[in-house]
Amino acid sequence: MFTRRQALLGAAAATMVAGALPKLASAAPVTEAEIAALPRQKITLVAPPFVHAHDQVATSGPKVVEFTMPIEEKKVVIDDEGTEFQAMTFNGSMPGPMMVVHEGDYVELTLINPDTNSMPHNIDFHAATGALGGGALTLINPGEQVKLRFKATRSGTFVYHCAPEGAMIPWHVVSGMSGTIMVLPREGLKNEKGEALRYDKVFYIGENDFYVPRDEEGNYKTYESHGESYADTVQVMRGLIPTHVVFNGAKGALTGDNAMKSKVGETVLIVHSQANRDTRPHLIGGHGDYVWEEGKFANPPAKDLETWFIRGGSAGAALYTFLQPGVYAYVNHNLIEAVELGATAHFVVEGEWNDDLMKQVVAPSPITTN
Ligand SMILES: [Cu+2]
């Protein structure tokens, strides 16, 4: 006799077969042999705001995607006054590079801590499950490397950051050690109706809050080493008021010659991360056509946003098609942070002006009575 229960189980089995896609956390364990049989792809990471080439829609089944990231402790200049900062970086950039995979892929990261560094480091992927996001399995001293594999079971934009033990965690994060991984749905991005969305370009903007100590005269202090800067820096950190809030590691890193380029009619995906502190991106003169504020693609995007909210410890994504040429400031819309502390980037967009959308009907001229 065919029971209702069997019918339900049968339907569930049929759904699983039809789904056919990544075996997620609840499915039977995948064996090492099965993972070893998967195709592998080696990616060379690129410095933000650019992102390595990738397919938006997966062209095959799950694979193992290999990344290599050296960690680099170094001194960098973070503003146009020449302020020196004891940075800690993934791959030499702040933020670290964005990785892109598809849901169901395996991420295989070789993390390298060269012996020119002075501290232990690791990596906590918010996209990963277990062992402190991988942090417990990746702690390496200078002169060591480690290889971590995790399965990307949830789609979205997720922060990764260094999380060595205890009191060191916030210091490493606000010294620059964060980045983002974007896990795309295998079928690509969708709007709230399930229709496909595509982007022509993707830019990754990482926002950093820095806490640079000052001397008695109020000038920023410089230090010989990271260790020497630690005690003073923690004192500033405890005040919770950053001295700098910047995009891509320095004030002006994405303006002028380094402005991001686009064209009228082009659709741009802007991924924005903040590993430590809340922020609120806004594109002056534009909008977020579709915004995954929390960055998680299983949720339908919000539409037509003016400003969006990125929680500290997360990355979000906004899709926008440029409709007018010109220079667009992309800011953290706490405007004190944007203008005084540095959180401003520029998009330079080429193309034809649309008078229908906006026109200066009368140019500035003396006030008349009627
Ligand atoms: Cu670290």
C-alpha cells in the first residue's frame, strides 16, 4: 500500500534528484576520494577594487578552487599628510583581495606567513562552518604556511579576517587584516521575481577604520615596528573613535587617477565590506537598483535604495546601472567620516547626458522679481 508518508518521502527524493546541486550540510558526507575527483581551478588574486575573472553562472558542477595568500606586515602611508601606519595585510593590500567561487564549490587556501613577519596570523572565513571559521586550523607563525579547505555552502558576500588569540584579534583587524569572499549562486544572481541579474563590472570596496596614536602636540606618531605601536594603538582603539575611515587602505585610494571607471548603460556590482564597524554606503547622484544589504543572495534584494547599511563584520552588495555621465562620489554617508576621515571613492562615468532625467533649466543668474 502506498502511504501518504511514502508519497512525501518520494517527493522529497525527487526534489533532491532534481536539485542535483551541491550536497549541503545535511546531506551524506562526501568522501575525500570524491573531492579528489573534482576538477580543480587555480586563481591568481588581484588587488582591490578589482576582482579576478570569474563566471557569473557556473558552467559545470562543483570544483575545488585554489587560492594562495601571503600575509605581509608593512608600514604604509594612509593619507595625504604622510601619516605612517603599521599595517598587517592579506596579499599586501587593504582590504585583502576578493575571492569568488560558486555555492557548493570547495575553497582551498594556502596561507603563508613569511619569516619576514613578526607575528602569528590566521584566517576566519565567515563563509565557512566550524573551527572558528577556519581560524583554529590556520594559526601560523612566521616561516610557516598552512592549507585549509572548506565547502562554500551558503551564497553571498562574506568577510574574512585574521583572528589570532584573545586581545590580538581587534588589533589585527583594524591593522588591515580583512577581505571578502563572494559565493555566487550556481545559477547566478536573481531579482525578487527570480529573474536573472548580471553585472558588466564588479568592484570591491573594503572600508577600514584606523586608530593612529598622536603625540603631545597632536601629531600622528610613527613607530619602528608593529610591536612598538601596540600599546598606544590599543589606547586609541578603546576610545572607539577612529582617526581615519578609508576605502582601500588610504584616504584618496579610489579617487583621482584611481577612480573607478564605468559607462552609461553599464551595470556595476559594488561589494562593500567592513570587518569591524557599521557603515552606510551611498552613491551620490545614483542609487542601489538591487541591494543585498546583508550580502546573502538566498534573500531577495531590496530595490531602489538611497543608502544601505553594512553591519560591522559583514559585506554587502549593490547592483546599479549608470544612467548619467559624470563623477559620482561613493561615500560612507556619515559625512564626517566621508569628508573629514577619508571614506570617499569616485566613479567616473562616460556617456551621453540625459536631459529627461535632469536638466539645468536656467543657469545661475541674478534674482528677478517674477
Ligand atoms: Cu593577523
